[in-house]
Amino acid sequence: MEEKKDEVGFAEREEAIWARKSWESLSALRLRRPLIQCITNFVSMDFMANTLLAAGASPAMLHGLQEIPDFTPYVSGLCVNIGTLTADWVHSMKAAAAFCSQLGKPWVLDPVAVSASEFRMKACRELVGLRPSVIRGNPSEIIALSSASLGATKGVDSSDKSTDAVHAAKSLSQASGAIVAISGAIDIVTDGEQVIGIHNGVPMMQLITATRCAVTALIAAFVAASPSNIFVATAASLAIFGLAGELGMEKAGGPGSLRMHLIDSLHGLDEATILSRVHIHSLS
């Protein structure tokens, strides 16, 4: 009985520490207002930009190859999302990622439906070689990218659970040097050794197009604002976004209104709410 109490006490203390770190990460973002370049798919641009603005960052939806040498060196961070991939966009993504890596700026990769084609897999392999700070995907995407296989997926959705992908995520993190985040019913973040689970969010968020694309951009903003601890910033961004979804769901009548209320809730998050409602726990 005493041992069980100790375990409960440790879990509560750990959760309180992570909640405090999440508030500090959001505060840093709001203070520094990082400029985040997003080379992303056509479906997600609007939601991604509004998510960044609501959190306190500045979005730049710039993907033209000709502008990257002039613009990318001045951004705070970069988000690369391969959702509506074309050959031209691959060149832009690689050029922007290379600038960020050379200049020590954080950048985040979202390998959308990476195993749907050899074209996508090849592009992602090349992008991973440019040393992203964070790779965020669903379980199937992380498993496929880790094993570099062309196994079947369900479009941009996932047929695997986030917990099933933990081993693949750890392997991918160790091989790439990136923090790896898996979105699912429980979001998971690993640096190749430690693994944590984020227990914030609501199922209806999955019914809003580009929700996971938007959280990838948010990760880029959090990491840009707190580059000295990418692991913490990644976990905090996932928890904050999930919490905004929970708060939005309290007012929403369905996916359409949830999208609106999620953005409003993200904008209005305060310290007390984050400290009492962020749920992050170690899984290893």
C-alpha cells in the first residue's frame, strides 16, 4: 500500500513539473513571437497559420525556391510538411532545411503518408539527412519512416496505435538525431532514450482536416522559442494543443465549431488552466 502511494505521489509531482514547463514554454513563445516559415500542403495552410497566430507566433507561408535564399536565413524556425508534394516543392523543402541546418535554426518534418509512394519515401529520406530538430507523424508514418518500408497505410490516417510505434520512434530518433513525436490517442515524444506520453486532446480533433499539420507547425514555434530544450518544447506544444482542443470541445457542437473554439482556446490559455489540466507522464 505504501509503495502504491509513493508511485501516485511521484506521478503527481512529475505531472506538476511538466505542467509548469508547458506554461514556461508557452510564455517564451508569446514573449519571443518567433517567425515560422511553413512549406506545407494546400489543405493545411489556413489552419496552420491561424494556429501559429493564436499561440503568439508569426507564420510565413512561403515555399518558392527563388525566395528561400533571401528569406529563410531570417526565420526563427521552419516547418516542412509533405502533404501535397511535388518535385518543385521538394527542391524548396531541401533548400530551406539546408539553410536552417547550416545556420543552427530548428526545423520540423511532418512525413505525411510517407509510405504511399517511392517518391515520398525518397524525399523524406533526403530531408531526414538534413538533420531535422523534430520529426512528427502518426504511428504508421513513424513506423514506415523508421524502417524505410513501403507498407500499406490508410492515406494520411494511421492504422497503428501510437504505443505500437514506440520502438520505431526510438530507433528513428537515435538514427536521425531528431526528437520524434507520435500523434495518437496518447501523443508520445522520445529522444531515443526517454519516452513520455501526453494525455491531452479529444477524439473529435481527428475529424478536423489538418489538425495534426497544425500541431507540427506549433511544435516548430515552441522549439524556435525554446531551442535549448527541444524535447521539453515538443512535449509542451503537443499538450498545449491538446488542451486547447479539450477546452474548445466544451463549447463545440461538432467538428466545425470545434475548429473555431480550439483556436480561441489556444489564444486564451492562462497559467492556472495549464497548471491544472496538462497531463504528461513518463513511459520509460
